Amino acid sequence: MFWKKLAAGLLALCMLFVLVSCVDDANNGTSSSSIGSETSSGTDSSTPAETSSVSDTESVSREESAEPAGEGILAVHYLDVGQGDSVFLELPNGQCMLIDASEAIYSGRIIETIRALSYDRIDYVIATHPHADHIGGMEDVLKAFTVGCIYLPDVSASTATYIGMAETIIELDIEAKIAETGVTVLSEGDLQASFLAPSTIDPSDQNRNSAVLYLTYGSTRFLFMGDADTKVENSITGSIDCDVLKVGHHGSRTASESDFLQRCSPTYAVISCGEGNSYGHPHEEAVNRLEACGAEILRTDLSGNITIRSDGSGLTVELGGQVQEKDPTENPPENPDTTESSVESSDETSSENTESPKWILNTSTHKIHRPDCRHVDTIAEHNRMESDQTIAELLQEGYTACGTCKPSDGTE
């Protein structure tokens, strides 16, 4: 209770400052509280924001049939909300979490999706940063559900969108907590979630204040980047190895640096962006870097809602409500001390054994692995195939080399 009152008090003081600033701006003829003056999405400043709208009819017609996650299952729903972000997580402990709420025109779609999954309470809400394409629908969402608590970075904005959200938090007496590096959201056995950023506040760029969440369930790992750019990526320390990466800043060229992606080594990279958006997201440079790291790219503008489920050891993927045949995720090694030299040594040994296969193929993800690659043990039996073909032949058949063990025979 003490923290709730303290947080509410801090927000109230922040709101007073913001409102005074808005009045001063209005008196100077520059009303920063008007919707038209908002920094609408934190994307490239040289490109105009979108002005599309979503009718109630379209919202209903595009709603995917939703199936609640079963007991012990983590379901992460990357919602199709245009040029914005909104991710709803059904946690294996029966609770749920919402990360961002896109623009205001998509609040109805977000609310309907959560209700269709049989939730009337959201235990954890995260507003990654104040831009309208991430918190635009937050005010409506907060009013539609009972909310356990909300995490926000220690920043504010003088926009009508941010003020509306802050006023709602205070009005509904929602517990507010600071999202910053080192803060733990939940820790229950093999379910863990904590913030990796922001570690510092950049007053000149709200994208760099994005709350970055790292969530693990069993041996599966999810990383949610908000609109964090390469500067934030470089500030994150420790392990960020993940199976699923929610790509930063809608696939902008200013995020997803090669070194960062090598550290992440994601199996799937989810990009949330609007179809034909005026920003050109995802940018070709970012897509090329994602492909080079071996990630399978999934996009809301192409597939609609994207749902990835984890039982703690493997993943299944649903695109637009349709289940895709995906093998369990490629998990990190049980022995973290495995090095590239040990992989090469094992490969030499296996080549001397004529009974050992040359390559192990994943027929679902179309990856080529060395037999001793750390990912081989996680491939479902029905998706696993041995091959003695050359790399060049396999590439012609549509396979790609694993980014971890980097299989090569000089023919590619």
C-alpha cells in the first residue's frame, strides 16, 4: 500500500508538471496537449505519420478465433494492430500480461482479443514508452479491465495520449512501478521476467527509454525490445540469448544491429508493423541482418495475429489463427562452456566414423546442422533427417545453414 500511494503521488506530481507545461504551451500558441501535435510513433522523423483508421466492423471481422492457453502453457500473442505494438501474454501460472496497446484506434481490437481469451483482469501491464503507437489504446484498455499493476519507464510526455493514460492510472488507483534495468516483474520457479533496459534516461529520444523485457519459461526465452535502438542494444549486458525476438522499432534500420543479433541468436524474429506503412518498415537493412543471423522472420502486416506457445521446452507457432508445423525450439546448450573449437574437434571425430551422418536437417525450419550442434537434440523426431548431401545441394533445396554451428564443406 505504501508503494502504491507513493507511486500514485509521484504520478500526480508528474501530471501536475505536465499539465502546467501544457497550459504554458497553450498560452504561447503551441498546445502540446492536442492530438495533432503528438510525436505519433517515434519512427523516422523525416516521414509523416499514418492517418488510417479502423472501423468497428473491420475490427470485428479481422478478429481471429482465440483459444485460451492450457495449464502450464505460455501463449504470446503478437497482435495485428497496424503500425504499432501490442503483445498479450497468457502466463503458465494462470496470470496474464499486456505489453503496449498500439494507437487509440486499435483499443477495441485489443480489448476484444483479451476478452475472447476469457480474461477480465490483466495482472501486469507494461507501457514501454510514451509514443502514441505504443500507448494510444492504453487508456481504454485500463478502463476495460481490472489491472494488477502497470510498469512504465521513469519518463513523461506532454501529449494528450500520455496525459490520458496517466490520469486513468491515478483515477483507478492502479499500482504504478518504474520499469528499468534490474527490476523483476515476476519470479516463480521456471517462469522469470525482468527488465534489461532502460539503464539511463535519454531526454532527447523517447525510443531510447523503451522498457526492454526478458522473459524465460523453462528453457524457452522471449525478448521484447519496444522501440529500443542500437544504442540501447549496446547498453544491455549479460545473456540475451532468445528463441523469440520481438524486433525493436518495427524493423527500423536504427535497430537490430548485427552484433546484437549474434548475441540474441533468435530462432524467430517477430516484426509488428502496418501493411504498406509510410515509414517503409521493416527496412531492408534490418531484414538482411535478421536473415543473416538465421532467424525466421514473422510479420504482423503479412500474417495478422501471430501466436507463439511454449510448454517450457518447445514452441509452436500460429499465423493468423492457423497452426504451423514447427518443431520444438532450438534451446541453448546444457553445457554453456561449449566452444567453437570443441565443435570443430567433434566434427573431425565424427567424420572418421562412417556410421555418423554428415549433416542433421530440420525439415520444419529447413536448417542444416552439424551432428554435434547444440540445437540437434531439440529437433522433434518427425522433423529430423540425416543427410550426406553437399551444402550447395541442400541450399538449392531451400535449406539454410545454422547460425550457431555454421556447417560448411566448401561447396556453398
